[in-house]
Amino acid sequence: MSTLNANTRQISYVDAIREALDQSMAQDERVIVIGEGVPDPKAIFNSTLGLQEKYGKNRVFDMPLSENGVTGACIGAAISGMRPVMIHQRIDFALLSLDQLINNAAKWHYMFNGKSSVPLVIRMIIGRGWGQGPQHSQSLQALFSLVPGLKVVMPTTAHDAKGMMVSAIKDNNPVIFLEHRWLHPIIDSVPESMYEVQLDKAKIICEGSDITIATFSYMTFEALIAARALLSIMGISVELIDMRSVRPLDSQTVIDSVKKTGRLIVADTAYKTGSIAAELISQVLEGAFESLKVAPIRVCSPDFPTPTAPSMTEEYYPTPGTIADAALKLLGKDSATNSYQELKIAITRKGMHDIPNREFKGPF
Amino acid sequence: MTPNLAYNLYYSMLRIRRIEEALAKRYTEQEMRCPIHLCIGQEAIAAGVGAALLVSDKMYSNHRAHGHYLAKGGNLNAMIAELYGRASGCCGGRGGSMHMIDLGVGFMGATPIVGGTVPLAVGSAWASKLQKKTDVTVIFLGDGCFEEGVVHESLNFAALHHLPILFVCENNDFSVYTRRNERQPDRSIHQIAAAHGIKTAHGDGNDIELVFNLVNKAVEDLRMGKGPWFLEFMAYRWREHCGPDFDDHLEYRTVEEIEGGKAACPIERFEKNALAAALFSKAEIEKMERDIKTEIDQSFTFALADCKPTLEDARAYVYA
């Protein structure tokens, strides 16, 4: 369902990010990269592999375990003409830098009346599976979305990951770039040349007429599995919208869709209460209340931290089945049918639940 | 010391003192509707540092920034207008006293989260090094900063990358009303920097000649890539932590201590020595006073005549 020609080159999300960093560094010598493990043998899941060899130790840095201090140093460097890309292997580590992010990065341009700006990209990786547990698998997009002055994006496809990384580096604002770890291996059609994808626009993955499903990051992938099965087995037409950006939040694309379908599910990778899914539904209610035939549904993680043991995580995360059930509920469909049983079999993944789904390799 | 340098050092200190006094006096009119943290009694550190820098050098500061901003050459009209919340203020009225900036003279920004600008200054020095520039960055920090983790992180990073940054600690022993010995164990602040492998020196912040000479030496080193440097100066805050008044009646410090602090006045001390050495004359001081008064009066007139920004103005610059 890629909007691109299927004959174009296909690479993984993580390789797309590496290519975006490489091409941005080649094009603009102000771009520097810093993070814990950036030049080490594992190279942030290979996303920074070879960069230090190519661009040298004055542009590609490992960093002390000083998330707040180095974030501040990156802000200072950005104010002074550099364009740093900082990387956290887990979003959870970035919590140590909230003072610098919220008090300085987000407000520097504003509080000094536009006199200086902070062109800074901060990659944060959302972990999942293999017992990542309470402090290695949080989805904190709503937290960052609270703060005016920050841009927050979470691309889903390799194509968008590359284009949005290029755009984020060129942007004159601090951009929080959220990557779900389980998206890293998924491939997509990615042009070799450098290109930009805008940071403020949702993308319609597939058009449909019965129900709108708006999704964030990895939940787009889960929703796509549900949408394909709903169409092929039950004839239900889903309009799937990959939000791509959290702040700004492109609620208009969802409002336009809901005016057509009258039904809305929002699937998010985060806890339900106070989620960006909740905000999106609020905005849709304000913009298209009269179009809704039935109350919207949030599909989110439960309101407690992610546990570690496989027996506790197996049913923790929402699945394509959760999304399909929500869709059927909104449509008032009977689940005691043969086609429902067929649907459930089709969308229930095989193998262990706590590793990425190898059955789907992309493209979207 | 040359007469020219002596004149400039003295003028800079006196100007800061008179501006702060004028602010204190006018503050009670309640037209400056923002917190102010005056640096009366601590002028020698700001003036000594400012005199040793070039315009192309960069400076970051904190909540008590008026002296630093002025010593670096920050525009007085823009400062006073900012305190009055006017459109021509250095932040267009968005910041107030605690948010000083004048990029034209390398005053990169001051903000009021303790320790908050310390890593930014480190990043500024990092950028200068990566860009192969010879400018240096100065960051002012108080003794309270040494209770903030980010300051230790910043010292570590600056030392690791041999950055051209000068940390200037103004140790006035107080965090608001709380003494350092209630907040920190009995150990010296500059030795913390030394433990990070940073070159340090320390001394009496009321001695502007000492301040100037130490900063000069450090800056010379920094320009040759031999950074970073850390200087600790003892200082005394005469007035209340925040606001225009003396706060002797609160009795968190003794009368003897306050009197001792004032007796060590850096301006009187330098004046006495400079007059004795005939570096400048009493007549010249009188002229300085007149010039400063005229400048201050003009700045207040400018600020009060300036227009007030609106809520509509406040919507701008959320994003660059």
C-alpha cells in the first residue's frame, strides 16, 4: 500500500534513518551526532554505523552518561550555529533531560523574542518486548506534546523516517523524533536521493468509507493488519490514517475523514489516560461532533507500567484483534459469526508475542 | 595598571551600582512588574570579567544578571524597557529582569533556573571549538549551582573536550536565606572543578584588580586551546535575594556581618587605591556620576515612553 512505485529500492526503517543522517551530514557540515553508544560496535541498533569513520571524531561523538548536561550542551551548540542530533537508546533515559528540553530548548526562541533559535533533533527510541519492562518501554509522546516550542514526530514507515529525519535536521526548532524499536526492521520503498517529508501532516495509508482508524507509530502496523482482514473477510472499508506527527497534531485530516465515515478509533502506543489519542478525540469532537454516528474508541495500553514477565506482557499490548473488535463494536456487527472466527484466525499472530512480528516485513 | 584601564574598571562598577540603585528606587512604584535580583555589592566580578573580554566572546548568566549584561556591553535602554514590560525590551516584554539578552555584544542569554544555562555555555564553547573560532564563553554561576547535578555534568563535559569556557563562580554564601553550610558539606567549590581536571584560581571578589588579572590570564589560556578554566570569587549580597530592599530585619544574618560586607565595598576600595595612585581624579569621578545619571534618566524616559506589547504579540515566536 505504499504510495511509491513498488519498484523503488526497499530498505529498513533503521537503514533509512542512517541514510538520512549520512546524507544530512554530507550536505551540511554543521550537523553533528552525539549519543551514548553512537560510535560503538552496536551503533544504536546500526542506525549510526560508519558515521564516525566517515565524518570523524569532531562530528560524531559518544557521550558521558549526562543526559541533562549534554542536552544543554546541544542546545548551546545549536544556538551557536551547529545542528546537533542527539540520540537516546531508550526514551526513558531522556526523562533525565526534561529540564533542559522544557525550560530551555522549547522556550529559548520564544522567551528571547525570536532572537535565537534551537535547531536540534533528539531521537528517542521506544522499546518493546523481551522483558524491556517498566523503565525501557514507555511511550511518552503525550508528555512531550504538552510543551509549546517542541515539535514531536513519530514516523511509522521507512520512507517517512528518512524524509522526516531530513526535515527535522533542517528545521530551526527542537524536534523530538520518536522511533518505535519494532519498526526498525520493517522495510519500505525509500528513494536513494535526499528528500523531505513534512513534520506536521498525517498520511492516509488507505482510503475507506465505513470507519476511520487514526494511529500513532507502531499501532499503524497493527491497524493495517486489522484493516486488511476486515476488508477481505468482512467487507468493512477502513480509512487508515498514520498520524506521523504528535505536535503539531494534524487533527484536520482525521476530522475530514470522520465527516465521511462517522466512526473513529484512535490507536496509540501509550497509556490510555491523558494520551495523545485522548487529545485527538477531543479535537475531533470539537470539529465534527455532528458527523459521529457513535462514540469514538481509544485503543491504548492499559494504565499501568509495562511488566517484564512474558506471562504478564502477553495480553498487555493491544493487537490487531483489539482494533478489529473495536471496529466491529462501532459498526454494531455480530461477533458470533463464521466470518468473525475467520477474521480472528487471520489476524492472530503466530510465534512468541514478545519479539517483533517476523511475518510482516513491509512495505506498508 | 594603566589609567585608562583603571578608569574603565571603575566606571563599569559605578555604572552597575547606580543603575541597580535607580531600579531599587523606582521599583516601589510597582510599574516594573517582575521579580528583580540586584547585584549591589557584587559589581567587581561582573566588571572585572567584562573588561577582560572581546565583543566576540560570549557570555551566559543567571537570575542575577544585570551586572553581567551591562559589563558585557548590553544595551541599557533594552534592559530597562524589558523590566517595564515594554515592546523595545531585550525580550519584547516576554522575559523581564530574569531574561537578559543582547546578541550584538555576545550576551547570549540569562535565565532563572539555577544551573540551567551552565550546559548551554558549555555547548557554546563546544561549537566555538568545532568551528575553529578563537572566541571564549563565560558562564556566571552561584554557589547554589554546586547542588545541581547538571553543573557537575557540565564541568565533566567541558573538561573532557578541553573547551574554551571560563566558569566564574560568584560565591555569596546564600541561596535565598539559606547558608551554604546548611546546603553543602564543608568543602571548597573550586576544588570540585579541580577534581574534574579543570584549572582553577580563587580570590576576593571585592578586589577588581585581582578579578581582572585572573580572568585575563584564564582567557589568554582559553584562546590558545588550553581550557577550560574555573574561577571562584567570594562575594557579598547586600540586599534581599529578590526585590529592591535591604532585609536586615529578618535577622538571618547578623548586623556585624552585613556591616562587614558593606565595609568591603569593591567600589570604595578601588576608588581609594586609584585616587592614591593618581589613576584618575575626584573630578573625573564626579563627571562619571553626572554622565551615568544622565544615561539612566534617559533610559527610564525611553522605557516609560515605549509601547506595551499585547496578547497578540505574545503569540509570536513559539516556533522559529
